[in-house]
Amino acid sequence: MLEAALKLRPHVERMLMDDLDNLRNEYLTPAEWTHQFLQPFEQATQACEGDDATLDSTLYTVDFLISHLNTAEARHKARGRHVPQEFLV
């Protein structure tokens, strides 16, 4: 599969360059990705670490992250941006 992808690389790159403006508008920027989307996951990870973490606090954190994912999905769909299916709950 890798060999096939490498053979097609010039075609894929040309296709992406032809549609670069649309891709920029549809996907998260690096700043959006790290600060707006991933930061709550870092905070949730830290909150669930250590000996003081309980099942109750972990379940609350999971609920918070699901809410965060749903909010992010709605926000980016409203802006006309693509939300990868892997992120949908």
C-alpha cells in the first residue's frame, strides 16, 4: 500500500494544491487544534492522574470530554468546517 501511495504522491499533491483554499477553510488550524480542541484533554488527563483520582471524578471527566467534543463539532459545522468522523461521539 505504501508503494502505491508513493507512486501516486505527485497526483495527490497536485490535487491538494488545487483545492488548498477549500482545505484551509474546512479544517482546524494548528492553533485551533492545540489550544481550543486538545487543551481540555490535557487538563482531563492531569485531573485523572494520581492516587486521588476516583471512578466518580473519572466519569465526570469523561462526560465533560464528550460535551467538549459535541460542542466543538457543532461550532465547526456552523463555521462550515469539516469534522472528521473519528471525532464524532
